[in-house]
Amino acid sequence: MARNREERQRASARRRVETHDSGGGSNYLRLPDGWSLLQAKPGKYRLDFMSYKVTKGKGESGGNPYFEKGELAFERTFFVHRGIGPNQDWHLCAAKTLGEPCPICEHRAKMARDPNADEDVIKELAPKERQLWIPKDLSDPDTNFIMEVSFHLFGKQLDAKVKSGDEEDEYEYFADPVDGKTVRVNFEQSDRGKWVEAVDIEFRARRQSYDADIVDEMPDLDEMLVATPYEKLKRLFLQTGEEKQKDDDDDRPTKTSARGVGKSTKAGQKTADDVGLGEGDQVEYEDEVCEIVRVSKDGTSLTLENEDGDVFKAVGVDEVEAVPKKKSTKKPVPQDDDEDDDWEDDDDVPVAKKSTKKPAKVDDDEDDEPAPKKKSAAPKDEPKKSTKKPASKDDDDDEDWD
């Protein structure tokens, strides 16, 4: 029998939006028996999100960071470190997720105190935000699904929709079993990789409500997150054996990409031209599809961006494999305010050409501007009887572009 509305807790999405800090999975995720991961594909989905009762709330070790013990929560935010160890696996960040020691965060903090440390590596080692959800896919209502996705591909857009609603819309209670709403999500294939991202979210009245007691049947999302033991993760990260560890100061990465911690840069690399690669092409790197966003001046080094906006620099041409090209119809995605997504490349300094056109604009994150264009000097001995006028500058030469 359903409980009265006044007698039960309701999971509010608005508080999560207001308190959220906007500034692979087998190694960190254990699904309960009978539950499967929802693999979203391009298209429209109608999802009824379920809530679960929080057994460990914010302030408790390993507790949900946005909900109190006993409340109903509709998602579980967590953080991972990516590309760790020889297999480039993902591992739970115990520090940001559970409040426990994390060897990767400790190493990153030590690097940050070193004025000579590579800032790009420090950024790449930062934990990445992801979320767990309990959706009922109305096109497959008999299957129990867990959705695990990057915050930047779904949760960020959902937060914005909740925040845009008026109080009477009650968008914040979309995951309430009795008064909730069906979330219609339109996923599209990203031009930058094989992943999909939510491009449109709408809240609709549910065709059916659920009994309030259904929350007792929902799995505890907190219990699904598993941290790799500290010493094991440290060995994987530093790529050392069981023997006595060296001092951390001696184990700094020697390669700009965080995915290559403990490896040295290879010599004699091929150039991008050798294999027919250029900016905008998609390549497979460490079992992920990434976009080439920058090619170094000598052509031997690539800057890549993955589905979460993570940027990997100093990636050798021989470390990637080209994927079939797909013509992009979208403008480049602007940089996220998240410090983890910022990138720069000082190697690529544009060279001014002798042209009647002005130099192309440079991205805002480029430190070096192109050299100013020099005006060509008139010949000293110009024929006096020339009947030709100097060529006029075309009005279209100063055209704007994105």
C-alpha cells in the first residue's frame, strides 16, 4: 500500500544542482545480480529514473556526497582516474569518492608543489567526474538497468534542465516514484568520438506512477563502487613490481601524457604526414576514439581529446591508429571552465605568409600570436611610363571565419 506523500521522503534534484561543484568499469564498478548497464545509442529514450534509500550520507566515509542518510537519492556521483597501469585501466579515486587515501592524488599533489613539474601531466592526473543512475527504459521495461556515464555527457545537461524549471513544474522531483516525471532524452553521436551525448532533455508526465515502496527494491548505488587497494593501485600507477618502492620523487612521469606514466618518449617517431593524419581526424588511442586537435610543428607529436573533454598531449604518431573519417557538421566545442579540460600547445606557432589576406584568428587558448604581416615595399626603379594602376585590394580579403 502506498504511503501518503507527507509521510515519505522525496529526492530533490534541485539541491544537488545547487550544491554541485561545477568547478571500462570492471575495476571500480560491481553490478548486483540481475542488473545490466544501459548502453545508450543515438536516438530518443523515455526513461523513468528511480530513487534508492541512502544508507551512508554526506559527511560519512564512503557516503553519498549530496544526500543525507535515510533520504532518497536518484544518482551517485563518483570520480575515476583513467589510463592507469600497463593496461590503461580506469580506477576509482578513493580520495574524492570515499574520502580515503589515493596514491594517484598524493602523487599529483606532490607534483603540484614542484615548480618544475609538467602542468599538463598534473591536469591529466586529475580525477574525472562520472555518475550512476537507475533508469527504467520504457522501451524495455522488464530489464533492470544501471546507467554509468560521464557528468559532462548527461548529468550536466539534466542539471541545467532542472535549474531552468519553475517551482510549480516540480522538475526537481523527476525521480520520485509517485510524483515523478518521464525524462525524454535525445542522444546524438558525438562528432569527436564513438560516444553519445544528451543534446535535448524534456520532462513529461508519466503514463503510470509507481508504488512508493518500489524504492525498497532498488539497489544501493554506493555499494556498487569498489576502490582498488592502495598498495596495488600505487604499483600499477608507478608501474613497479613487488620489490621495495623507490621514493616518489624519483618516480615522476617522463612522458607528457598521464597515460604513459613511467615510460620514456620513443625516438624516431613517424610524422603525421607520413601516415596521412591531420587536425580534425579521429584516431584510436588506448582503446578510445579521440580527435586530433593539434599537430606539433615537426609533425611527430599529437594532442588528442576524448569523450569527456580530457586532453592528452605529446602522443606519438605510432601510438595511434586512424579510424574512418567522418565529416563534422558542428563547430568546434568551446573549452569547458573545468580546469581539467584546459589545454595549450606552445609548439604550434603560426607562421605569417605573404598574402593580401589578414592572418587567420588563433584560438583563445593559444599563447603565441602570428607574426604581423609586413607590407611589401614598392620597387625603387619603377618605370615612369607605366599606364597600369596598382592592384586594388579585394573587399573580400578581410572575411571573418570561425
